[in-house]
Amino acid sequence: MSGAETTWLDTPRRYGRISRGFHWFMAALFVWQFAGALLYVILGNTALTRIVGGSHFTLGFTLFVLVLLRGAWGLANLPRRPPHPSRLGRAATAGHAVLYLLMVVVPGLALLRQYGSGKPFTPFGLPLMPEREQKIAWMMAPADLLHYWLGFTLMAVVFGHVAMAVLHRMAWNDDVMARMAPPMRSDRG
């Protein structure tokens, strides 16, 4: 395999450019989503929370699509990805599974509620869900009950994910963060 191929694809030493691109782009979108949610909880319905939170539906949909694409890419690269040996590695794998599950369920519930509400949904101008006169209560109920709480659970798991990466580096001198960071000049091709 050529050096150019390995920079795009995952390897046992590090994640490739596509995996890293998904990771950091989604991280930025999650920071924006979480900031909007926290501002709303702290400040209520204000001009600031409407500015930050005004993109919540569209970005949530974007994250939903990205996590599906990222999951498919990860499965396609599974044999090449950095290994997670040992009990700690299995714990990391379980933590990532919880993270992915929440990244699918939280926006999935919101999309189910949106469809059940009968309101149109046109992210980026795409007519994804047409307007309907009738609501479908059973579609709205799960998100009404769980989206808020699972969203904050997802935020806590993301904070735990970041904390574990820092712990690996600072306490255990195991630089797992380098696997997801851009390669140093000496590591390229």
C-alpha cells in the first residue's frame, strides 16, 4: 500500500484523514449543539439562545447523517484500525459503542418527533418531511420523554471521552490522542 493510500485510510498506528475529518468536524458541531443546549438551560429563551440554538434541528440532522457515514466508514476500515487490546481497550470499545449508540438515538428520536408533529422539515432547503395536518402522537412521545435527557447523557459521555484521552496522555503517558491528530511531518507518506 502506498503512503498516499495510508494517509486517507486508517492504519493500526493511526486513523486516516477521512476518519479524522469526520471526528473533528463532528466534534465542532457537537460543541455548538451542546453550547446551545446549555445556554438554553441557563438563560432560557433569549435572543442569544435563539441565535445559537436556531440551527439545532439542521445541525442535529447533519450530525445524524455524519454519524451514519462515519459508522459505515469505520466498519469498512475495521480490520485496519488501531487495536484496543487489554481490558482497558475493551472498556474503550464499550465506551465508543455507547457514544455511537447515543449519537444515533438522540437525533433519531428528534427526527421521529419531527415527522410525528406534522410540521415540515427542510434542512438546507431539502424537503425532507412535508407538512401534514394530523399529528402522530406515538411518534412524538419517545422524543418528548427522552431526547432532552439522552442529549445531556450524550454530552456527559463526550466529556468522559475527552477526559479519558487526557488521562491517557497525562497520567498514563499513553498518547492515544496522536492517533486522531494530524500526522507530524516525519509521519507523512
